[in-house]
Amino acid sequence: MKGVWYEGAVMRPDRYIDWSVQASFDRRAGDDNWCPVAIQVLQSGKDAPLAHLEWLQAQVRATKSGAATAAMEIRMRSVEELALDTLVERLKGEDIAFKPDDVRLEFFVYLRQADVYDAGNYRSAAHYFIRFAGPPISDLNFLPNTAGAETGLIDDNTLTRKVAIGVIDDAIAFAHQRFRRVSDGRYETNILGLWLQDIEFEDPDKPGQFRFGRQLNLDEINQQLSKAGDGFGGVRDLDVYRATKALDFTVSDRSALARASTHGTHVMDLAVGTAQEEDPIPIFAVQLPVSITADTSGMSLASYALQGLRQIVLWADNSRKDGPTSLVVNFSYGFQGGPKDGTSVLEHEIDRLIGGRSTYVPEGVTTAIVLPSGNSFNDRTSARMTLKAKGDCDASSWVDWMILPDDRTESYLEIWLPRGVCDGRQAPLRLTLTPPGGPASPCELFCDGDLKLFAPAGSTVPVAGIYYDMVPLPSGYDGPCDGPRARFFLALNRTNALETPVAGLEPAEAGRWRITVENELDRQVEVDLYIQRDDTLFGYSPGGRQSYFDHPAAYGRTSQSGDYDLLEENCPIVHERTFSALGGGSEPVLAGAAELGALPRLVEGNEVPDTGPADADFLPVTPSNFSAKGRIPATRGPFASAICDQGPTFPGIYAAGVMSGSMALYSGTSIAAPQIARAIAAENGEPEELAKLENAHREPHSRLGRFVLSEDRSVTAPVNGKRRYKA
């Protein structure tokens, strides 16, 4: 690919968003466009934080009313504004002890892009600082109430369980029979609060005006169930979805609930689904926007997922008159790019929202979150280079980054250096990226904040970029990691030349992009490389095609199967550290996937021996072929696993389809997570109590964790050797 490398200027602190600006995507927006932003109200100054909160309150009210008195425009969802007003009133009447970076002083707002960024960093302010910002939303306006109905106090004595389960996922068929019960001869939902998020969209009744989803509480869902009665004791599910706009083709040409099955419905059934005669489980649910789910790289996920998690926590805090309820949240999402040590924005914010709740709820009220460990064990998206000291013949290493043709999304790769190897702005390694056919990027040392861009001959729009930065620890982080961590961030445009979001966007060339890393230090360094997730989810229109690593040493012969897929000892591609980049924090409970009745698989190659229990200790259960390995630095594997497959001929688990009475078959660690979440909730939300009952191993297995969920606690069970949906 003929072209030239040149210096670029970083415009956004988030490298994913910055690349969308550098390469002129459709998210490239002007200063007047709105961004979803998480802000932390300051705690310093006179009468702080009350004075800062009152200032924020005044700006929000002035902006909403259109008054010219607003110092700056700040928008809030009404539920966020309610939380702000409640906190202000409390502070006027009582003293509240706030911890540094207290989670109760964090709010999600919308700011004009001009008020978010300044010279490539987040703009400083007198009353708050910005924790993170999502991609800008072009041409966004606001309705007087963007959130729809609000969920207030609920004191429903029919829901007797003391632990609620929250679910964040896509396309949730909330009218399904597995999420409702019969009470006094009529159907009532088990869902106490539901937020149907959707990407900010134009209101069909008010052209030029936009809204952000809709919230429904228990009474509103019950009203819709009553209206949709079929006269024969059943419910017409589709009528409920049409009435609530959950199924609405006037807004978009795509509606997730128009399919026979969805990931969100399947996951929620495994987590909270009950037969109508069973004791119901209180449910809080957030449905993520379709477009956010389709973007598997996670570039847009943080804002929507964290707002959803915060909403579930607020519901759990205020759902009962007698105080907060214990909570277990299931979030069956994941991606690969990140430090995987608890210091990324999303990892840290999850830790803050879950761990921070324990600082203000009564003793005995528990909070936990369960995440899938990941399905990337065999995807060849993780690599590790061991670089000898400078001057040694093994001081450099290389691996090919395979970019597939007809990829309609961008490809990203992150290279993380160990902490402590960088004591200044200059990188201790030399990195070159060589496109198919050349030329290679300049072989020079990067400095913090540097950006090298590659544009094809005759074009000014880049198709590839290399960033280098010292990533600081997030504000308020108090974990085991110390100091910033150096990262190279590589970005490539889509390879599909026919479908470009804006005129002038240049496609990258498919093929081998060679990455070469050379050590400049006088000691050995180990470098981790992670390719960001970029596939197309089942049921979605063709989009991304997952790139992967390639190397001559990745084709050894496996003795057990005879396949030529063995990662030999000198291969930089590894099975280790393939776990989700969301799972490196201190709070998440990671769930692995297990296979029942399969022959044990021999995993050969560049594996570090397990120090925990051996594979034989779990027979006849083995790790599912895809289930990820290794969590650092706290443990070597997931917390636990659940059965997701029964041999190669019976993959997957049955659970609810979209329509009542229907079933669907899904597999993956995202199907293991809700089973673990349900079992934890049954033990008052205490993961360790569940571990005791399961006679868990003291040390975790690198892929199965400390135990595999027993059959009597599983929501699915084999009957006569076959899988049977347990209703």
C-alpha cells in the first residue's frame, strides 16, 4: 500500500473517539453537539460540596427552562436531576461524610462538545471534573422530559425475596411469561424498574426533537399487561411492545424484539426467570441501545452501560420504604482491548459503583456484579512478547496483525508495557507498523502524546494511526497498581471501500500488517498485545470482521486431535490473558463456561502451568473450548463456572425466546454469568457463601475458577441424557 507516514495531533483523550475524528467518521461533530459525560462534583472550597451541587442544580434548571442566566448549558436526565435535588436537600438538613471521589457525587450529564474538550484533554471546571465522555451525538435536542416515566418507591409485599437481580443487556422481552406471575387472577410483572434505553433518536411526533429511551415502573408494565389480555387468560406480548415503543419501526428500520430470540431475553431468563407459581425474583432491567450493542469494540458502551448500572443502583437504594435492598447485577458483555488490571475507565467505574455502595447502605445489604470471563480462548487476539535486553539477539520480536477484507468497522490493537519500566516521557521500546507492501512506520522512539498517521498516496485522510501515551491511574483509584502505564494504541480504518459513512473516508488495505517491537532497555521486558473485539453479533447486519494475530510458530501439530493449531513455545500468540477487559477490577465476579460429559482436552503450547486445581479435579466437567483463561493480578481464573455445553454435539443452553412459550439455544460465558448471578442472589448476594456451599477449591483453576455450579443450583438440568428446559 503506497503512502506516507507523518506526525499528527491528538484531539481527544479517549483514543477510540480521537481516531473517529482523525479519520473523519460520521461521529465527527462540531462544538455545538452534545456529549454524554460523567462528572465528579468537587469537595473542596467553602461549604463544599453543597455549594458546588447548588451551582450544578442552578445550571441544569436554567438550561432546561431556556433562561439566559445559565453560565453554561448542562442537561440531565430527570432521574439524575432527582438524585441531585435529593442530595442537595439532605445536605441542607444534615452532615454527610463523603469519602474522596465519593460515588454519590458523580452525575451523568450532557455537555456541549466545546465544554468537554480543551487541547486534546478534558476541559477543567471550577465546580467539577470530567471522569469520562462518550462520543458526540450530532443534531441532538431535548424534550422537556427525556427519560419518560420515573420509578418511585415500591413496597410490594408479594415480592418477598430480599435480594433483587439487575440485568443490563440488549433486546429484553419484558412481557414474557417467565418475568410475570398470576396474582388475584391477573398477570403482574416481577420487574420493579425497566429502562428501555435507545440511542438518542428523533421523536416521530415532534420533528427536530430527540429523546433518550423510556422508563417503565411496575404499575405501568402491569397496566400494559392488563390491556394486552387475549381474553383466554393469556397476554398478547406484541401488543405490550408496540404500546411501549419497544417494537417500533417508525423510529428505526431495525427492532431487536422483531427476532425469534435475543441475547438479552435469554440471559434475563437464566438470571431471574421463574414459572408463574414460583416465588418471584424482584427484577431491575436496563435494555441497551441496539447500535451500542452492535459496536462490539465497546467504544460507545461506557456511557450507556454505566448510566444503566447507576440507574439499577438507584432503584435498589430507593425501591422499598424500609431501606435499600441487596443487589446482584448481571452484565453479560465483554471486549478484549484494555489494561485488564482494574485501571481502565470502565473497570474502575464498575468498582466505584458496586464497591462504593457499601459505604452508605446499612450493614447486611450486599452488592455484587457478575461478568462473563470471555469467549476468546482460541481467537488468537492475545499475544505476549518477551524482549531480551538491548543488544541481545532476542531484543526484538514481531507478529502479524491479520486484517480481513470487507470489514465494515475499524480495527484496534492495544500494546501495554509493564508498570515501572517508563520513568519519563520517552517510550522504552521502538515500534514499527508495516502495511501490506510497506512502507514501515518510522523506527524512532515515541514520546508521551505522540501520534503517527499513515495516509495513502494522494490523500490527506489517514487509514492507520499509532498513538503512544502514559495512561494515568483513574481518579480515586486505590488498588494495587502504582503509577501510570505506557501504551501503544494502533487504529486502522475499515477495509470495505464501498460502504463508507462519510465522503472521503479512505479504506485500509486488507492483509498482513506487521508489528515489530524492539527493546531499548538494559533488562528484559514482557509486553502484552490485545486486539479489540470487532466481530458481528448473531442476528445483526454484517459489520465487523474480527482481525487476529498470525505467526509461523502458531501451526504446530496437536498430539491429541492431530490439528495444526498448536501454539509452539516460541510463538508470541498466547491462550493466557484472554479474559474480558471488563473483568480486571476488584468487584466483578467472573464466570467461566464449562462442558459436561466431554473428554478432557489436552491444551499444549506456550501455557504457564496452573498452580490451582488440575483439570482432572473437575471431571467429568471440562472448560468449554472457547472459555477464556487467566485473570491478573488478583487470581488466575474466573471465580466459578457454569455448565453451558454438553459435549460437542450438544452445545448451548435452552432458555426463553422473545415470545412467551418459545425457547432459544445460546452458548458462551455470557450464558454462564446469569446462572452464577442467580445462585449468588440465592445466598443473600454473598459470593463466598455460595463458594462454601459448593465446597470450592481454595485456589482457582485458570479457566474454571474455584468450582463449577452444581446441578441442583443450575436453572437447566439434563433429563435422560438430553438437555431439557427447566421451567
